[in-house]
Amino acid sequence: MPRPRTSDGVTAYLLDALFTGSLRVGARIDLDELADQLGVSRGSARDGLAPLERDGLIRVTPNRGVFVAPFDAGTIRESFDLYGLLSALAFRRAATRRPDELIEVLDEIDDALASTTDVDEFAEAAERFRRTVAATVAPPHLRALLQSFSGLVPAATRLSIVEAMAEERSALHAEYAAIRDGDAEAAAATVLDHAILTAENAIRELRRRGIIDGDPRDLEERAAHLHLVRRIDDRATANWNGPTRVFQQYSR
């Protein structure tokens, strides 16, 4: 297992501050102060900001500093849509090839997910599930792209697990079953469906906490965006209406 980097701890600390409301939009992040507070080097503090800048959660302004950028439901959905589309490529490949060593490990992880009710244990097993699929079947470029989702996506996923562990467990089992059964279409569909579901659960929790606001235009904009996501995915996966199903659930 790869050892965690110091910068990963910095990223996790800042995401927790954003998602609990102790770090607000517009706040300036002082690198020296952050490094001293966490007992890390300035370089590690700077590296820890990189995933957040990539996810659009912070902005670096030359000669002014680092600031928390405005973010909303759209910011979260965009990250999960991209992650879901890339994951769909890997999961389709996994279901097509079905290497024995992958099925064996996923079977073990599926059992672990079914038996735990601890959030940390569940989050670790879920991350291992995805990492195992990517490491086993994804080509180098796709694997690198998936690994780049190291900031907002895992943090928001953990939020979803806290309040919707049963849904997360069911979605992960569906992904495992599709790979095990060699159903490439279902594997691609379920993983993208799951990404959209997780994003909506995380958004709901952040709204409950008062971190992001609701917007009357939100459902209309989301419907248009899901239509675009579906058109993109249709190039690889035919006869699928997963995002529509999830959108209908949340627009009731």
C-alpha cells in the first residue's frame, strides 16, 4: 500500500475546514501560517493546496496570495461527473477482461463493505475498491487521471458515507456484481450512476450544514448538465439511462 504523503494531510485538513465552515469563501490562506500550524514544511503546505486548486476550491492570485474560491453544488457535480466518466472506462474494461486476481480481491472487499458500519473502515474499503480496479486494468494515462482526483472527490464521498452508508454499500455491490458477471454495459452504467448519487448526497449534507446555498435554478441546470454527461457516455455505453434515474429521484 502506498504511504500517505504529508501534503495529503494538508489537503485533508483544508477540506475538513471548508466542509465544516471554519474556512469560508474569500478567506486568505497564509502558507507560512498553515505550515507552522500543521508542523510541516512550506513546500508540503504548498503541495497540499494543489488538489484544491485543481478542483476549483482555491485560487492563487499572483502578488496577492491564496484565497478560498466561491464554490457551489456545480463545483461538486463537475468533479464527480468527470470522475464518473473516467471510472466508467476503467470499470467497463474490468468487466470485459475479468482477471481472476481482480475478482478475488473485489470479492474480499465486497464482504468487508457488507460487514462494517464504521465510517472510516467503510471509506477505506471503498477507496481500496476503486484503486484496485484502476491499478489492475486501467492503462497508465487513465490510471494517472483517476489518481488526480485526490481532493474534493474523496472528501465529499466521505460526507456521503456518513449519512447514506446503505446507499453507498448498495451502489458498490452493484459495481462489483457487474464486473464479476462480465457485464460491461452495467459496470459502466452503475459506476457513473454511483458518482452522481454520491455527489447529490454530499451536496445535500453541505446544504444542511449551511456551507452551500440552494438555488431555484439548480434542478433545471442539473437536468441540462446530466443530458450532456449522458451524451458523452453514450459514445461508450449504449442503452443506458442511469443519470436520468438519479435526477428523477432528487427532483421529486
